[in-house]
Amino acid sequence: MPSDELTEFRHAVSRRARQAPAQWEASKRLVEGSTLPSTMAQLSDAIQRRDLPEVVRQVLLSLFDQPLSSRLQDLNSETLKSLTGLPPAKAVRALCVWFQLVPPPASKWPTTCLSSEAVEGKLRQLTNPFEFLAHADVASVLDIGAGDLSFAEELVDLYGQRCTQENRPFILHCLDRLDPRSRLGGPLHVEPERLHKLQQREGLSLSFFGNQDMFELGALDERGSLAPRYTIATCWAPASPTFAYEPTRLSQVLIAQDLERTRGAFRQTRYGKEVALEVQHRDRALLFPSWKFDVIGPRALLKLLAQRGVVCVLGSVDVQVFWELLAQLLDDPRYRPQDQAFHPENLPMIFGKIYEALTSLPVGESIDLAKLAPLRQKRSDSAGFLHTDDRDSTFRYVRITRGAIFPGMPASSTARKFSAMTEEVPPWLVTLIPA
């Protein structure tokens, strides 16, 4: 009988919690405010993967299925008690032990305890997303693709002294793929004097990690060099073509053909002792770091930002990256046509009224993307299994702002160069809150 199966499951969960005191103690970290949303997502995945009696599965899914809760008080306490015999916090901990969830390592870096609802409420009141640092309980920023640290310097100039006066630490961690020893990359290299001055700033905890792939952060996490989550995760001038093509909708052959058509013929070569990429652009041969044309796509970037930031900010997003990024944020699959590269001629047809609304947006003005079309949601297949990649890269709020630089807002050196780029149309600022 179903009731017998529920009773047997309750006994098994209770027994496992008693027999694993170390895991039971460690499970406290899984229900902390900053960790709880991830715990809920992991429980949902575990429920779908494990071989469970159907009645048990259905009851569990009624608790942890989408939309996933971010607060213990949102869970049905009576259902939790019927499954575990325990009150909500201990019940979730017992389920974590039974499903063998591993708590995140203890971090020396504080993380915000604000709920996503509270974050959205405050952010909607701010035209400058970085002003959220003045309202959050923790002032921490992950700067992805930090380049010459010009954005980091402006950010510290604007908010560092305020944090010091309020006796709050300001945490700023910067990542950049360029190897500081490389002769390639030109003005995007960090200036040693600027880095040294930032490291000496009172009240600022700054770390710069050069020669660091943003998608290979395991070693830094293991050493405790990074926070598990930052109040703001930001990326300025997301690299093109790295994020200008989405591999889940475009074949490698099409991407290579479009790159050669728009950028010129390219090949791997050497520059001194370094491997480099040579691009024949019109009548000039240009040299770049060897990975310049590595295509990863905006979906991976969105997932990284959602995992690392309570608020995510993409600044000075160029046109090609922007539309590919937008296609991943919108729910309707018609915005993601298979094997059809975006170009100025087909964008109006594919995006329709969205294209009209966004391209007519004056510089400095913003719009809530959900007012133009539904945002991409979590989806499940015919068996009801959630697609983890979708859940990890969906957002509850997306604001689009036209322009490169804005009064009172920090910006990268690339953003400040846009006004002098006569062939470039105004870029975009995208502010997101992960779901």
C-alpha cells in the first residue's frame, strides 16, 4: 500500500540520519540561506535519478519540483513531517543525508543572505545595478574577463570608501584569460602599477587571477581562493566571437564558415615562443592569442554567471553577442533557429516586435525583457525530468539598457572606447537575477 511505502521511507531516512552523524552535522551547511537554493535544486535532481516507489517520488516532487523554493518556510511542513517525522529544517537535512548530498566546503568569504525576491525588489528601484552593493549585506564582486582592471579601479573608487566608512569589507575577485607574460593581447593586459595600487587600498580584499580560464575554476575553488557566490558577478565586453555563436544551435562547420566570411581567413601560427592565431583581415594580418576564435557560446556564460552571482551584469555587449545572448534568454524556440547564423538582414524577421522595441530604445533607456516576451523557463522531457542546464541558466528578471557608459556607473576601458568606434552601433547593458 502507498501508506506502507511512505512509512518505510520515513524509517529509512530517520535511520540513515542516526547512522551518519558526520554527514548529519555537515548537512547544516546545506540549509544555510545562501546555499539553500542550490540544495533544493540538487534534491530535485536526486529525486528524479533515484529508484524510488512512485508514491514516494510524487510526494517528494510535490515539495521540490519547479518552481524551486528558496526558503524553508515555503515548503509544506506537514508533507515534510509525513516523509521524515521531523520539522522543516531537520527534515530537509535528513533528506540531504539520505540522498547523499555533499555540502559545499566552508568558505572564508561571506555570502549574502538576501532572498532572490528581496534582491529583485531592490534592483528594480535602481537604475545602476552596482548601487546594489550599497544595499546588500555583503559587498562582493566577481569580475570575469577583468582585462586591464580599469573597471575594477572605477568600481573601487565609487564604492570602496563607502564600505570602509560603514566598516564593511569590500571583496573584489578578478579573472582574466590573458597570460600576463604574453606579448599578445596588447592594451587588455593588466597594468602592474594599477594592480599594486588596488591591492594596497584600505578595506579592499582584491585578488587578480591571470592566465585563468573562467570555465576552469576548480583549482581556485579547492584552494578557497574564490567565494562560492558573489553579490554581483559581472563581465564587460563579453569576448567576440567566443560568445557570439551558440554551439547548441549552430554547427561547427557553419560557425567556421561564418567566421571566415566575416572576420577573414585564420590559422594557427607562432609569435616568438607563443602559439598565436593569425587572422587575414582585409589587407592586414592580425595576431591574437591562440584561443581568440574558440567558440563557447552565451549559454555557458549565462550558466557561469547564474552560478556565481546573486545579481549578474553584462556590460558593453556588442551587437553580435547581444542577439545570440538574447535568444538564450527568451522562452520561444523560434528565437533559436537551428543552423541559421544571425546577421543584420534576418534579425528583424527572427525577433520581430522585440527587435523593433530594442533597436528603437534610446541610449540610456531600459526595458524589462519580460514585458516584450516570456523569459526562458525550466523545461522537462516527456518523462518529467528537468534539464539541469536549463535550470542553471534561467533568470527571473532581465533588464536591457542601451549604451556603453552611464553617469555614475563604473565601466571598462572597452566600454569607454565605444563612442570613438564609428562603425559600431551602441552596445547593451544586461542586468539579470538568476531563477
